[in-house]
Amino acid sequence: MNMKKGKLVISIDYEMLWGLTDSNISASRYIELKQVPEVVTHLLNLFKKYEIHATWASVGALTYNNLDEMKKEMTNICRNLLLNQRSNYYLLCEKKLNGNEQTLFDPESFSKIEQTPFQQIECHSFLHIFSDFTSVELFKTDTCLHINRLKKLGFKTPEFYVFPRNQSTLPFLNILKKFGFNSFRGYDSVLYSDEKIFKRILRRIDSIFPLVERNSKIIYREDCELFEFKGSRFLRTFKNTNSLSAKLHYAKLRLGLKKSIQQGKMYHLWFHPHNFTINQANLLLFEDFLKSIQEYVKIDKLVSLNTNEALTSFKINSK
């Protein structure tokens, strides 16, 4: 591989309703969430069209067809632990969803992802657990459930982990190492260290007007013996895709990508599929961005990699 090429890495947090339990979900938002499988299909078609390699860090519980199937597979020990810890299992599975249960599950998309070239299915926890109020015991249970579920369905054992809300801690990283993971996605700015309102406001400003310098790279963490992927940019979506904010955001994405290419470095982009449902015209903006990526690939200045490919390249070039 030409070391002077820029490297594009895309990681996707696939979570649907599991990732929104701490939000007030309106009736209209439930309707939007039901469109997520359609968005996933559209994204996969775009990735196939433009030969984009991507990693889908997915919530394991999405692989079920319904709540009854999920509850039957989980042992009483697991259920009792999750209920006692007030996890998302408690918040979602033990209350009425008023006919919106389908926003918790999307097993068909996993098969579509696996069948699409250059796509990789990885881990975003089993129930989208939040580390700031999760015990070590619950984290072990959640990780074990995720691995066993994917194994039962015939998917490969996950090796890359994306913490919900990027809330990684050393005790949990050590657990991942024991379960066979080799890498995880970190953050490259204190703006993404928690979900406090002030930082969320700053992140939104930073998506348009740069507040911090991006430093996207892979590093080896000796404290946990895992490789950390530094994220470089969160892809935002907009209710009004013709707004100045949308234009400035994509201008920033293109500038960041161009700088990474010029420096022969990695550019890591990540996003949530459910955000596209606020206005699916955002998919047109994203496709236009993918066209720019394809042009760089054609002139041999950029290579698209999923996280497994990027880590393999990093190890080879570090020798």
C-alpha cells in the first residue's frame, strides 16, 4: 500500500431505539425510527456503488425479531442482573412501547450488511449500555450476550468495540481484551468525553466552525493492550439540507479529508443511521460527499478501509 495515500475509515453506530432511551421520544420520532431499515439499505447501496469500506458497530439486540424471542433466549440470571442494574433492558423491555416494538429490532439488515462487499459487523454493546452507570459485572454479561448472539447467527466474532457515547474506561477495556477484542474507537477531543449540555452545544458549533484540531490515528494502548482508533469527525444531519449550516458542515468534511490526503493520514468519519430519518434528503448530501471520495480513490490518493483493514495496514506499516 502506498504510504502517501490518505486513508478513509467509516464506522457506523447502529442502534435504533436502544440508543435513545435517555431521550423523550415523540410519536413522530417513533415514525422516523421505523424508517431506519430503509436508510440502512440505502446506505449499503451507496457503499456498494462507490466501493466504500465501512464498519457497522451494531447493538446486538437488534438481531432479534421481537421481544418475546429475545426474552426466551436470555437466561433468568441475565434478566435479573439487567433488571437490577436498570439497564436498557429494564427501560425498554419491561414497559409498554405502545405498538413501537419494531423500533428495537432489525435482523434483516445484519444479513444485508454481511452480504455487501467490504462491510464489517462489529460491536456497539448488546443493549447499548451506558458506562457511567454500568458495573463491571453488567458489562461482562452484556459483552458475553453480544458475542454469543452473533456466534449463534453465524456471524464472525467481533474484534472492534464502540462504546455507547464513547464512554470507555480502563476496567471495561481490560474486559474487552479478555473477550478477544483487539481494538476500540476512542475520541480525539474532550468535547466528546461526556454528554453534558455544554459540551453538546460546543460539539454542534465545532461541526461548523472548528474549535479543536483533529488528530485521527491509531495508537497502541499498553495499559489495556488494545489499539485505539481516534475518531476525527461526526457526520451531522439537518432538517433543512439547504441550510447554511449543512453547507458549512460538508465544507468542513471535505477540507478535513483533503488535509488528511495531503498528509497521508487517516480520516475517521462516524455517524448514526437513525439521524438520516429526520430528512432523508441528507442521503443526497452524503452521496455527493461519497462522489468526492471516489474521485480521490480513482487518482490513487485515497484508500477506503474498514477498521479491520485499517488495523492490519497499521500493523504492517509499523514494523
